[in-house]
Amino acid sequence: MPSPSDPGLSPRRALENEQFLESINERLKASLLEVRDEAGEDPDAHFRFFCECSDLSCRERMHVRPSRLTAIHEDPDQFILLPGHEVPAVERVVDQEEDYLIVRKIV
């Protein structure tokens, strides 16, 4: 699997990889909210979501509140990444929060 720095990684493939990881995070969030609701826990406590970078071999995580993840993903072109995982050829950093970046796809 090519890494984000691999020039052979097409913009289309980078986007598909990020969308795949975003979908995993959204499923995790849905399950997390259900479990926390049943347990009477704070539904918006930080959770370790996956980095949504274009490298499918990346399994690194970052602490994000579920409500913040929802707000970021309201824009379908935005993803959460760890610093250093961004690919300037296909995305721009729009914000940095706590220990992660918010990027917007430009292709």
C-alpha cells in the first residue's frame, strides 16, 4: 500500500482512503454513543478516533470529542489527521486543535 508521501498515490485513491477511515470513525462513534448512553456515561467525553489520513496502514489515534467529530464531518471534504500526516498536494490544513489537524480536500 503506498504511503501518503508516495508520489504514486493518486488524489482519487487518497480521497478514497480518507473516506474509508472516516466511515470507520463514524461507526465507532455511533457504537460509542450507544454504549455510553446505556452506561449513563458522558456521551461527549474524549475518545481515541483513528487518524483519517490517506495511508491505510496508519492505525494511529487521537483524542477527539464525538460532538467535535460530528461538526468536522458536517463538511464532507474535511477530515481529522495527526500532524505530519497531511498531503499538501491534495489537502489543506484549515485548523489545528489539541493533538490533531483538520484538513480540507482540494482535489
